[in-house]
Amino acid sequence: AQQYAATHPASTRSVVLASVVPNSLVLGNEMARNLDHALDLQFALCAKTPECRQRYGEPRARLNALMAQLKAAPIGVRYRDATTGESKEDQLSEARVAGLVRMYAYMPMAASLLPLQLNEAAAGRYDGLMGLSKMLGEQMENEMSTGMQLSVICSEDAGELKPDPADDGTLMGGDFVRVLAEQCKVWPKGSRTATFRAPLKTGVPTLLLSGEFDPVTPPRYGDEVAKALPNGRHLVLRGQGHNVIGAGCMPRLMAKFIDKADAKALDAKCLAALPYTPPFTGFYGAEP
């Protein structure tokens, strides 16, 4: 949307940017650190919930301990398939847990399960994490277009992907960027314009949306893009993750913006009604 608005200003009436990415961002270089920061914010909800804090301690510490354990050796787990109900066996690995936690971080409602399941794993009960990981894998299998993702990233960012040794200490680690860089060496790609990295500078009315807990496009990205948009407004939705365009009263606000093309005039008080998702404190869910 930013590239279009910059290239075709006369054909751009208004812009909505949901989960904002600055043009300057090399997609991938900050993902590991962004995820760790988002997890810290989400796990802090457990510390603020007396029952969660008393029962589960520090979820991040439990996650770190589990990852260290699995790095040493995967664990064989018998679990129940969430779709068929069948009893199955598989290996719970470091990569499986990292993938599950990463994708659940996108959705605070799903991430609210993690303190409970990490506590279960600390007690030697790994079937919940395994079942969730397998279910997520099946759900995501047909929802991600890897070819399209590579075509975009390899065209826009491949030449600037830089593995950072500091990422090796994060949940995702540095493999994501290293593998992406290797894939882009052989994947067909296009070229970007000479002005691709320039920030969007336009007077076109622009509404920017971010989730407070977004693990991949954090609110600071929206703040950065909004600096060059005199008729722009950045709304940060509290307690939300990635892709907040359907959260709470946001659809109504977006419709008003598209109708009037005036982001600054929007009455966004209704977003204050968005609640934080409380962590599960038992298999029955959160505390009432």
C-alpha cells in the first residue's frame, strides 16, 4: 500500500495500514528479537494475575528450561490427536515448541494457554504441547503460501538479510534468517525500485493500526511510518496481537475512516473497551 501510494499519488484517496511495516525494514532481520519482546509482554499478564503467578511461576523461565531440555534431546510423547481423537506417538522437539509458541504469540487468545501448558511440561506432562503443535501444523499447512512469501521477500529483502549471532540466544534463533538467505539464492525473484526504501511521505489521509503485543510488526513500526504522514493517525489496540483490523469496534472505525477520509477526526474511545486476554489458570480456562 505504501509503495502504491508513493508511485500513484493521484490515484490514492486514502490508505489503511494494518500491522505496519516501514519501507526501511529488511523483513526477517528483527523477527527473533520482536518475538522475544512480545512474549515478555504477554507472559507479564501471568505475573499480574495472582492465581497464575502462584500456580505457574514465571512462564518464560519454564519455556527457557524446556527449550534447553529439548535442545539436549527430543522427548517421545504419547498424545491424543485433536481432530480424530486417536492416540498417537511422536517426538516433541525444540523446533516444534518454538513454532507453536511463535504462532500462538500472534494471537493473545491462543497464547493465554501457554503458561498452563508450560507448567504441565515442567511436571513431565508433554501431551498438551504435542497435541497443540500437531493441530497447529495441520491448520497452517494450507494457509501459508510459501512460494508467494519467498517471491516477495527475495525480491525486496534478500540482498540485505544479515544473520545476527545475538539471535542465537532467542526463542527463534538465527536459523530463520540463515535459511531464508539460502532459499533466496535459488528462488526466482524480481527487482525493487531505486526509491523502495524511502519512507512514504504524503498528505493522503492514512489510518495505521497496530496490536500492542504484535510479535512481528510491533507498534514502534507504526510510529515510525506515521512520522512522515501529516494526515495520518496511528491506533495501537491494547492487548492485541497481529492483524487487528477485526478487533472490537475497529471495523466500524475503519468504515468511518474510508467514508470520511479523516483519520484525526475518528472518535476511537470505543477501543478502550478491548480487554486483555487473561491467562488460563486451569483446564477450565481463566479465573472468573
